[in-house]
Amino acid sequence: MSNQVIDINEKPSSGQLITLSFQHMFAMFGSTILVPQLVGLSPAIALLTSGIATIIFLIVTQFKVPAYLGSSFAFIAPMLLVSGGLDPEGAAVNPGNAMIGAMAVGLVYGIVSLLIYKTGYKWIMKILPAVVVGPVIMVIGLGLAGVAVDMAMNISVEQVNSDTGQTELVKQYSGWHFSAALVTLFAAIFFNVFFKNILSAMPILLGLVVGYIYSAIIGIVDFTKVKEASWFAVPDFLIPGIHYEFNVTSTILLAMVPIVIVTISEHIGHQLVLGKIVERNYIKDPGLHRSILGDGLGTFVSALIGGPPKTTYGENIGVLGITKVYSVYVIMGAAVIAILLSFFGKAMALVQTIPTAVLGGISILLFGIIASSGLRMVVENKVDFGQNRNMVIASVILVVGIGGAAIRFTEAFAIEGMALAAIVGVILNLILPGREKNIEEFK
């Protein structure tokens, strides 16, 4: 499938390198800055850490895997949970908790990597078959559906409580804001469906741009932050022991770590797809243990300075398939550009002026795509729902996850939502009879 124009270890000319690197940067930009906006973190630090994590990944995988690492959507709900939600300004209440959880995720990646190095990778396929991972991915997308629609339709307004006399923030429907969400949504759909060139690989970014322009026209964009921002600005770092107390709790671990069940499977899927595009077997060389370790180290270092968890990006894999340019120099170039851009104060301030409705419109598509990708995994792996065990596993995962079921041991110790759904799915797959018939590698 390759027919490459530039192979993995070939170096393009300087002009090609800059142009192609910017293509990859634009492809990941929309999604990478969207996640921190949704969980109340700094878009600048997310961009900075995406570049750093990508460089770490390339080094760990011996410059053999041309993959870009961006912000992971799988951790949005658990990060909001452990950080205590968002304050009226849209910032996370306790972002340090999310960073501690992300560091724990990175450590778990390292442990899994070591186990794969020592024992091989077949065992992970056995405990994470498509019948478990597919429905859990669907839970991630559908569980966030209400968040996306609320962002798209409603705005927060101050209202005086008649009983207490205190001013409170309440949700209020806004037709103008919802129109901005719909324009954003349909623009992203248009670029994704009707274009077959490089533009089809960056519908999120282009949808945000169109939605932002429309929002500015109808007067719902506040440019104050851009006017006040300096041209050069250091990203908002979050360092443990300096900006927050490093206090690991069971609640943080139980909310964040079980999502690794999904993200590792997603990682394996990306390595298989990428391997088909560039005609390499990345499961064997440089090895699944190296790529998972690179992902884990990237996530750990990102969290150490205030960035969200990382994952290899399908958007950039799409760019590789379109351009037939597989050079790791180009991926490295995109990482360097992202790092430099994160210090561009005006640009980062502009990102922070994106209306919530625009983010909501793009989230409707993104969260739907996440849910649909779970369904796609089930279909492509030919999971037989004629077997009762498969029907039971998928049904329980979906209802437990979307319904928000929780097991509470104490006020501060609970397993809930998608984390509980993932754990229940793995357990059911291991204990129900007929498991041998379902052990297949992800497609």
C-alpha cells in the first residue's frame, strides 16, 4: 500500500520539510487544543507537551514509527471527575488531581510495556478482545454526548436567587450560540466528506476556523484576551509540589487508570493501521513494548508539567496515507513547530477566545465519531452477537457506563462510569464460557 514518495528514514529538502511538517501540525492542532479547552487546562501547555511527547515517542521507537502524539479524548470524563469540574471561568477546579492520574496512567503503560517485553503481546489480545473494547469506546463517546449538546445550546448567565439573594450561574438556551455550533458542525462534516485531499485530514481545525469566523460575525467572540496578551508568553505549567500538592488517592487512580484498557487497545489498532500504510510490522519491530513505552513516557512527562494524557493520532496517520510521505523527520518537524507555537502568546490567547458553542458543535461530531469507532471495531472484528456471552458483555458495558453506575466504598473511594464499565467488561470476558472462540487480534 505504501508507494511512498519519501520513506521513513529519508530526509526531505528544507522546503518540503517545512511544508509537510506544517501539514501534520495543522492536522493534529484542532483536536490537541480541544481537549484542554474541555477539561479546563491550558491549550498552550497541551500543544507544548504534544511536541515533547512526540519527540520522546520517536526516540523510544528508534525513529522507526512516524506517529504524532496528541491529547487523548478517552480521559475527558475521568479528568473532569477527579479535578472537580470547571469553575465559572472554565478552568479546572483541582487540575493537579488530573495530572496525578495521568502520571499513574503513564506508569501503567510502562508496566504493560515491560510485561509485553518479557512475555510477548498475545496475552493482551486475550484480555482485551473487540467485544470488550468496542463497547467501552462507545461508552466514552456516548457518555459525553450530553456535555457536547449542553455546550452547543446553552450559555451560563448570572441570575439572582430570590431566596438567598446571592448571584448564581444558570444555564440558558441561546439560539445564536446554537447556530454557531451548527455552522461549526456542518463545516467539519463538509470538509471531511466532500474533500479527498489533505483538507479531509483536518476537518476539526477547519470546522473550528469556520465556526470562529461565523461567531465573530454574529458578535459572540470576546477579543479582550488577544488584545491583552503579549506576543511571547510562557505556557501555564503545573508542577507537582509547586502548583499543587502531590497527593495520590484511590479515587484518582480508580477513575483514570482503568481507561488504559481502552487506550492501549486504541494504540494497538493505530500501530496495525500505520503498519499497513507504510508496509512495516510495528508489533514486531521496533516492537509493541517500545511503542507503548513511548506513549506512556510521553503521557508521564506531559502530566509532569501540566499537559493532558497523550495518544497516537489517527489524523496524522491519515496525512501519511494521503501524502505518501512517511519520513520521521517530518513528524519531528511538526513536533518542533508545535513547541515553538505554544510560546506564541497572541495565538494561544486567540484559541482561548473560541466560544463554548463552537467547541460544542465540533464535540458533537467528535464524540459521535468516538462512539461510532467502537461500533466499527465490533463490526470489523466480526463479533458474533448470536453468542449470548457477547450480547451480555456488550449490554452490561453500555448500560453500566452510560448509566453512570458506581460502586461506592466510602465518600472518597468509588469506581464509577466508564472506569467501572471497563473493569466489568474485562471480568465478564474472563469468567464467561466460550472465551477461546473470541481471541482475535484487532483489525
